[in-house]
Amino acid sequence: MSAVVDTEKAKANKTLTTIIYALYGASLFVGVTGIVAIVMNYLKQEEVAGTYLESHFRWQIRTFWFSILWGVIGFITFFIVIGWFVLIADAVWFIYRIVKGFLRLNEGKPMYTA
């Protein structure tokens, strides 16, 4: 009976991780979904501890915070042209991280630790 519960919990956590990736993807068009996603990451982080999904949560959290950091730097330097390139690079990097994470999740593989 416990194995069934564990399997259902694992499926639910994988679905949750998929939803969080989707929320991050949607944040490119509706920014508030990124906030919802990061809050979900922090609230549900303990539930995925010790599973391969923990690496996905780490990947998602780092993607969010580094994207915010580079977005702020891009915004600050926007008027000296370099900021345009920083913002474009940040957007491309963000999309790459979301797509890469989603693909590895779909394959049932953990993310890299770095």
C-alpha cells in the first residue's frame, strides 16, 4: 500500500514540477506567473527533497534569481546600449534553461548539479 502512495506522490510531484516550468515559461508573457512559480518552488521544496525532482527545483530557483539579477543589470545599463544585449542574452538564457529543464523532466532525468 505504501508503494502505491509513494508512486502517486511521485507522479503528483512530477506534475507540479511540470506546472512550475510552464509558469516560468508563461512569465515571458505574463510576468506575475514567475512570482507564483518561485513561491511554489519554495513552498514545495521539502516535498521533493531526496528525489531527482530536487535538482529540478534547484535549477528552477537558480534560473529565476539569476534571470532577475541579469534583468536588473540590463535595465540599469539599458541607456548605454550594452543593456539591450544583456536583456536579450538574459531572455535567451532563461528560455534555454526552461526548455532544457522541461525536456530533462520529461525524460525522467535529474538536472545537472551546477
